[in-house]
Amino acid sequence: MRHFPAWFVACLAAVTASASAPSCSADSKCPEEYPCCYSGQCGVGTYCLGGCNPLESYSLDSCTPEPICKNQTYSFTSLDNAILYDHYLGNSTEYDWVYSGYPKIQNESLWLTMPNGTTGSLFALNHYIWYGKVSARIKSSRTQGVITGFILLSDDLDEIDYEWVGYNLSSVQTDFYFQGVQNYTNERNAAVTPNNTFEDWHTYTIDWKPDVLEWTIDGTVMRTLTKNSTYNATSGVYQYPQTPSRLEMSIWPGGSEAEGTGTIEWAGGLVDWDSTDIQEYGYFYAQYKDITIECYDYPTGTVVKGDESYVYTSDTGLSSTIEVSGNDTVLYNFEDTGLNMTAGSKTTASNSGSGSGSGSGSSSSSGSESTGTGSGESKKESAGSRTSSSETVVYCGM
Ligand SMILES: *[C@@H]1O[C@H](CO)[C@@H](O)[C@H](O)[C@H]1NC(C)=O
Ligand SMILES: *[C@@H]1O[C@H](CO)[C@@H](O)[C@H](O)[C@H]1NC(C)=O
Ligand SMILES: *[C@@H]1O[C@H](CO)[C@@H](O)[C@H](O)[C@H]1NC(C)=O
Ligand SMILES: *[C@@H]1O[C@H](CO)[C@@H](O)[C@H](O)[C@H]1NC(C)=O
Ligand SMILES: *[C@@H]1O[C@H](CO)[C@@H](O)[C@H](O)[C@H]1NC(C)=O
Ligand SMILES: *[C@@H]1O[C@H](CO)[C@@H](O)[C@H](O)[C@H]1NC(C)=O
Ligand SMILES: *[C@@H]1O[C@H](CO)[C@@H](O)[C@H](O)[C@H]1NC(C)=O
Ligand SMILES: *[C@@H]1O[C@H](CO)[C@@H](O)[C@H](O)[C@H]1NC(C)=O
Ligand SMILES: *[C@@H]1O[C@H](CO)[C@@H](O)[C@H](O)[C@H]1NC(C)=O
Ligand SMILES: *[C@@H]1O[C@H](CO)[C@@H](O)[C@H](O)[C@H]1NC(C)=O
Ligand SMILES: *[C@@H]1O[C@H](CO)[C@@H](O)[C@H](O)[C@H]1NC(C)=O
């Protein structure tokens, strides 16, 4: 299931898009003045950073280059290395993570929370992974309609998923996508023992190599996908996740009235906002700790021109066309784009500073309908209907 929390798009639109900024898709790329396509909407600044789709943007270099993989173990004792997504300018050395919503640190774990009536939280790693092994200890959220995510997502929408659907705490769903193409037959349940994903810590691993992908729980391989098995003889393309990806962790309401009926059904029904967790804590929550990233070597034959970033050199989005470059990843300010990252004056990103807008006081935008990329219609449709002005402050203001 596509995981995009509706508010992320809604917030971006409310914060940065003018009502006239156009939408984008593979067939209708962004214009030069708003060159960056983020989830179906054209823009500058924040739109050009993580999640900017080069294949739907004005040109392949409209999005900023993607910071390369970093071997690292993350334990959570503070949120000092995380920044609100619309204050981030692309310096992954300064901030490892971007977030939106309501994350907190508790018991040396990262808690992603979803307070009553909200659309939850998202926490994304700013260092891309281009093949590697990613592990975390996780306790999922619970209750029907409430989804916990631990996924790798590339800017052109290749995706590798673990998703916990709150009505079934004895299993986790595994899934993958190539360039955002929706294919429900790729989803598989993996049983988890002991069988309560909310009560028990388990170690969930994605082991992603150029020719084989494994989902491993507590050291046991639960699912294997070979690149060969994804071959499409008609197009001659391996429909295998193959572009640099960010780790994204989230809690969100699949069972929200704003979602499409397919999504609500998949989520197990509408969220019950009077359930135990809301009554006891005031929020639903998922817990993460001990996140480990091991970067694998680039595929044989990769063009390596530097050691800063990954760049797309072709609109096929195939692994063989990704280059490793020395290009910088940081924008001077929130009006800049990959086309000229150093135009205008330099702004310093900071958690307390004012970016293009924290969202507080932003007026609601009617330009936020995202027609999407042809995939995940049900969730993207809902983005537009989310931007009521009163909600915008709650979702984006933090
Ligand atoms: C990388 O930097 C060079 C030199 O500034 C520039 O010509 C090129 O377009 C950049 N490539 C990308 C993909 O940003
Ligand atoms: C990124 O942040 C680091 C650490 O704060 C700093 O040393 C570096 O100069 C910054 N890079 C850019 C391009 O701003
Ligand atoms: C924090 O950890 C302690 C010790 O493991 C445990 O007793 C307590 O319930 C935990 N608190 C929360 C809020 O999970
Ligand atoms: C979905 O993927 C399976 C292989 O995993 C393939 O057999 C099927 O044709 C695909 N369906 C669509 C609609 O792409
Ligand atoms: C939960 O998932 C397990 C494992 O796939 C399955 O056997 C079980 O029937 C599911 N339970 C519910 C309530 O759907
Ligand atoms: C978990 O396993 C126990 C013992 O086998 C069983 O009694 C219980 O019903 C299972 N719970 C779920 C949610 O499947
Ligand atoms: C994939 O298929 C090719 C050609 O049939 C074969 O040479 C290769 O060994 C296969 N790779 C794997 C991982 O099975
Ligand atoms: C294979 O590729 C063709 C041409 O791009 C596409 O129409 C078709 O849906 C693909 N098949 C699968 C199973 O994805
Ligand atoms: C959650 O919010 C709804 C709508 O405001 C309210 O009806 C409900 O009582 C709240 N739940 C709790 C447990 O406070
Ligand atoms: C990460 O660590 C592995 C060994 O664990 C090493 O082979 C690889 O080169 C390292 N990659 C980076 C980007 O540091
Ligand atoms: C970027 O913009 C600045 C200021 O307008 C200009 O001086 C510089 O030449 C531009 N750089 C590129 C690569 O266009």
C-alpha cells in the first residue's frame, strides 16, 4: 500500500506553493520557474530536497543531488540531529533526519505519535542508501486503521516496505514497488513470533543487494525477492527497486475518512479515536531503536565522479544510470533549486529559525490537489481534501 501520509503533501503545499504552482506527472513535467516535482506538485526549495522526483521535474538536475550513504548506528537520546522538514536545506552532515508531526524521545527510543484526530508523524533519514542493510528494533502501534511504517523509498518511487496494520499484531506486511507502479500482488504477510508486534521488540531488517532483496525478522529470512524474478519481457526492464532510497519511518491513519475506500479497507477499517491508547496517552504510538545502516558497494560498472551525492543521468531511472558525484547537496535558501543552488543570499537552517515558513499562520492553499504520478491514487487524492486552514496549523506548525 502506498504510505504517503496525506498531510506531508498538504503541508508542503500550504507552506510553499503559490496557488498558481502547477501539478506534475511523468507526462507533464514542471516548468522552469517551479522546477521540482514533489508528490505531484511543482515547487522550489523544500520541494527540491528529499522526495523530489527527477523524472517528473523540469530536468534531471532540478532536484538537489542526494547525499550518499553513511554507515551509522542511530540510538535515540535526543532529537538534536533531527530538523523539521521545511527548515531543512540539504545539509545531511548537520541533520541526519527530517521529520513532521509529533516525534519524541522516551526510554532511549524514538516514539512516533499520532495524537487524537491528527495524521501522525514521519521521520526520514537524509542520507540515501543505494543498496545496503537496514535494521531496527521496533514495536508497532496497535488498533485497526492505524499503520506503522519502516520503508525505503527512492525519489522516483522505488519502494521496499515493512508495514504493520494495527488490527493484526501477529504479522507484518512486506511489499515492494518499482517506480511507483501499484501492484497489490506484491504484498506478503510475514508472521512474527512471539506474536504481538505492539508488546514485543523485534529486529526487522531489509537486506537490499543489486540482485536480491531479503526481509529478515529476528535473524530469520522471511521473504526473498530476486531481481531476475521481476523481469518484464515486454519492456525489457527489471521492475526491481534499484534507485537510491531514504529510510522513512511513520505512523499514519490508513483508516482516516480522508483516505480512499481501498486504503481504509486495507487498514482494517476506520480509526477508533476513543480507543485505549488515545484515552491513556492521548496518542497512538510506534517505537523504534537501534537503527543500523550498512552501506554496500556500488553495483559493478557504476560511474563514480566523487563522493558526495547520487545523481540521476537518465529518465529511465535504472540502476545503471545512477552516478556518484562530487556535487554538493545544500541549497543557499528556500527559493533555490537544483538548477542554481547558490542563487540569492545564504540562509542558515536551524530548528528554531524561520524557514520559508513553519506553517504557523500559513493560509490554506487550494493549490494542493496532487494529481499524482498515476500511482497511489487513493492516498494522493486525499491530500487536497486535507488542507482546511484550521488543520494546516496543527499538521505543520509543530
Ligand atoms: C553537478 O555539478 C556540475 C558543475 O557545477 C553541473 O554542471 C551539473 O549539472 C551538476 N549535476 C547535477 C546532476 O546536479
Ligand atoms: C554542513 O554542516 C556542517 C556541520 O554543521 C558544516 O561543517 C558544513 O560547513 C555545512 N555544509 C554546508 C555546505 O553548508
Ligand atoms: C520504559 O522502560 C522501563 C524499563 O524497561 C519500563 O518499565 C517502562 O514501562 C518503559 N516506559 C514506557 C513509557 O514504555
Ligand atoms: C504484478 O506482479 C506480478 C509478479 O509479481 C505479475 O505477475 C503481475 O502481472 C503484475 N501485475 C500488474 C498489474 O502489473
Ligand atoms: C494475521 O496475520 C497472520 C499471519 O499472516 C494470519 O495467519 C492471521 O489470520 C491474521 N489475523 C487476522 C485477524 O487477520
Ligand atoms: C499468540 O499466540 C498465543 C499462543 O500461541 C495464542 O494464544 C494467541 O491467540 C496468539 N495471539 C494472536 C494475536 O495471534
Ligand atoms: C539472473 O539471470 C541471469 C540470466 O539468466 C543469470 O545469468 C543470473 O545468474 C541470474 N541471477 C540470479 C541472481 O539468479
Ligand atoms: C510490462 O511493461 C509494459 C510496458 O511498459 C507495461 O505495459 C506492463 O504493464 C508491464 N507488465 C507488468 C507485469 O508490470
Ligand atoms: C478524540 O477527539 C474526538 C473529536 O474531537 C472526541 O470526540 C473524542 O472524545 C476524543 N477522544 C478522546 C479519548 O479524548
Ligand atoms: C560501510 O561499511 C562497509 C563494511 O562494513 C564498507 O565495506 C563500506 O565501504 C562502508 N561504506 C561507506 C560509505 O562508508
Ligand atoms: C546562480 O545565481 C547566482 C546569483 O544570481 C549567479 O551569480 C550564478 O552565476 C548562478 N550560477 C549558475 C550556475 O547559474
